[in-house]
Amino acid sequence: MGKVISSLDEVVQQIEDGATIVAGGFGLCGIPEKLISSLRDKGVKDLTVVSNNCGVDDWGLGLLLENRQIKKMVASYVGENKRFEQQFLSGELEVELVPQGTLAERLRAGGAGIPAFYTATGVGTEVAEGKEHKEFDGKTYIMEKGIVGDYAFVKAWKADPFGNLVFRKTARNFNPVIATAGKITIAEVEEIVGIGELDPDGIHTSGVYVQKVFVGENYQKRIEKLTTANS
Amino acid sequence: MTGRKLILERAVKEIQDGMCVNLGIGMPTLIANMIPEDVDVMLQSENGLLGIGAYPKETEVDPDLINAGKETVTAKAGASYFDSAESFSMIRGGHIDLAILGGMEVSGNGDLANWMIPGKMVKGMGGAMDLVQGAKRIVVIMDHVNKHGESKVKKNCTLPLTGQGVVHCLITDLAVFHFTDAGMELVELQNGVALDEVKEKTEADFTVSESLKQLD
């Protein structure tokens, strides 16, 4: 089937200026770190990036900010990144803040062929401005649109050659919905196993959503806030 | 007792045996360590974990296992992991019994502002707007007045809203209020606090419960 690639270069070379990238991860947990680094090295500009957060100053999606490759960021929380603040205040960077559940559902909808949906989240707040309001059974909802990216960047734990994916603990987060919401979905994983070796009952993301699989080495998996029982 | 301790000790009493609970980032997270051992609850973390355990020993730290505040945690027995869309199905679908959140301002009709201060860097609302619309009960904990002595319990919120009419219960260092369609009702006074002080430091209109309690 030829989904497994030995280098990210070829697929990342296809990404053009102005593309929309949807990327998994929560904070620095479960981020597609190899894909982000590869995109940084390629240097494409004017990207729209959809991801729950925008990394930190020197890691994760923060690397693309540092390199001034992002034109617009769609996220729910960006408070961990000083460079973000500078570029936002200077007008270089456009920002769309989306409530986290709405962001997850917009990606899920996009991936499921649902163009829009109604939600109570954001009613009566800035988020609702300019959006269609509709009442169902006496309660007000706003319409939110599905999101589909040109490329989806996914980080999983294990894959098989068909692209079936298994995630680990809370590194799953946005990755399964991101996987469904890309025209081309690239999954980077820590381990690839033979076809048939993953229990079909235990697969989190079906390979139908995944076009390319890459095995990364030496994952950094940086920890944002190390808290232990003694601290 | 400090104001913060009074707030936290009162807030933990909102948690009942058998509940699924989401604790907001910051001060509400501290409540996790105060839950009595005979109260069995599942704490939800919106990044995809129901059943947050204690902080890990140094040898147990796992970068793939964090809470919504991005702190390393463990998972307790009976915990489950899930993706972000499912996590917010739990929240938005009304399956979470209780959310305890921090506040910047609360108004007399139960509006909450807790995500943005105009003129300061916008950090984002994270999951707060989803939680206030979806969880069955919303408890807000905050100081009664700000550092300039101004009431944070307002007639109308001045900061951008997180949700309108969403607060069920407000716990401050001075008092506890409940919110119903009839408005805001003072139900408890913190230890050593007089009704007059609450009246003086509350900008919003409120009624006083006939069974007003003074906490020990």
C-alpha cells in the first residue's frame, strides 16, 4: 500500500505557502514534533495552523512562530508563548480563539463531512458575535463550522502499515479528530508493527484516514510542568 | 485561616461521593488533594482523562500523562483515556456532575467572566466556555474583592463573559451565594464575617436566605 515513508522530506516538500495545517497535541503532550521540525526546515510561509495550543517559545509550533511561518493561528489557549504575544500585538499574526470543545467538534465535524453544527458554548459571549443564532426547545445555540485542513499532522504511539493508529494515555488528545480532518493526513509514530499485529478492537484511528506513516526516533516529549508527589 | 483556605475548605464540601467532577486550572486544582478518602470521585481532565490520580513519584513521571494544566499526573484505578471530541461530549452533553472554576467577576444574574482582561495579552478561553454551558452544576470560587478593595460580585460584569446566567453557586472568602431564576441569594457567611461586611463589599443585589448559616 506504500503508506510507510522513511523520510518526511518528500511529503513536506509538497506543502505550499498559504496551506492550512491541522495539528494534534495538547500543550507539548502528543505533538507531531518531527513534522513540525521538518516544516520549519522547509520554511513555507503564510500558513494557517489549527491546533489547541501554539507550543512554547522554543518548541512545538513555537518553532514555526519563531521562523515567522504562521499567518493565522486557530487555537483555544495560547498563554504559554511570549513570541505569540509579540507577533499578535504587532499585527503580524492573526488569531482566532475557539472554545476547546468547539474546536474539537469543528474538527470532528469537518472530518465527518458535517459542514456546521449548533452549540450552546459561547452564547452571550464575544465568540457568538456575527454567528447565526437558533433556538431549539427554548434554548439558544450558535452555529459553528466544520474545519478541514490541507494537511493533518498526527502523533501516535503505534501504527501498522495500513495506517491504523494506537495512541498512548493523554497523548491521544486532539490527534484522532485531527487525523480525520486532513485532506492528506500524515501520522508520525514511535513504533510500527506488522499488519495484523494490532488488535482490531484496540485501534483508536482506522488507517482509512491516514495517507502516510513515518517512524520517528528519539522523541523529546518535553514536559511543560513537572509536578511530582514531593513537589 | 487565610481567605484562600476558607474558600477551598468550603468548596470541597460541594463534592459528593460518586460524582464526576472537573476542577479548573489554578486554585480549583488544589481542591483535589483535599477530598476526603471516603468520598470516591472521578476527576475529569479535559485533555482526555477521567480518573486523575495523585502527582507521580519522580520515578513514575510520564510525559504522555498530564492534566489540563499541563502538569504531570497519574491515573487512578478505573480511569479511562479518550480523545478531545469525546472529552467535550462528556462536558457538553451534561455528563459531568460538577465543575469548580475560578472567577474574575460574577454578576447577580449568574454571569461569569474568567478568561480575558482587555488590554492584557489574550491567552484564550480553553475549555471554560464549554464547561459553563455543559456541566450540570457550576461552582465559582474567587476572592470577594480585588486587590484595590473593589467588589468582584457585580451588578453587571465589566469583563468579557465566559457565559451568561451559568453560575449555580459562588464561594468567596466572605460568603456563599446560590443563584436561581429569582436572582442571587446569600446562604452562608464565612467564619467571623458579618452580614454588613458582605452587604458593603457586594455590588450586586442579593436576598438573604431565611436559613442563613454562619460557617465554623
